[in-house]
Amino acid sequence: MYYVPDGTTRCGFYECVECGERFLSLHTEPVILCPSCGEEPDLEIGPDEEMPKAAETAKLLQIVEGEDVEKMDALLSLAVTGGDYEWI
């Protein structure tokens, strides 16, 4: 699968409030770090700059369980791959 490993039976469906990306994650917390825009902050700062913080901006939309995990993963990956469904 694209977002979660094969055989996953429970995962979280998230949407980032900053970049709008929707993705699946093995986590099921209410808010997590977005894999796109919430990556590691640049720690090369100057003397007058504040230390950057990694903000948790991805909010849980729903918990996906059972057969729906594979279906949701396939649908979300179609958007990322541009509709190339030959790999499914």
C-alpha cells in the first residue's frame, strides 16, 4: 500500500490545516505532525532568531478500520500518483 504497510487493520485519516494534504497514518491521536509541511525545522538560526518549533497541524478526520484501510489507501494514492492505477 502507499501510505500504510500491507495488512494494516486500523489507521487514522488526517488532513493538515496548513497545506491541506490528506493522508493515512498508523497514529490515531487527535493531532499529529504533518509529513509534508511539518518536517524537521531548520536548526541553522542566527543569533537574533528564535528556535523554530515543529507544529502539529494535521487533524484526525476519522479512524479507518478493516477492509476500508486498503480502499482508502488506494483512493488517496490515486490522487498522488496522478490517476495511474496500474500498480493497484
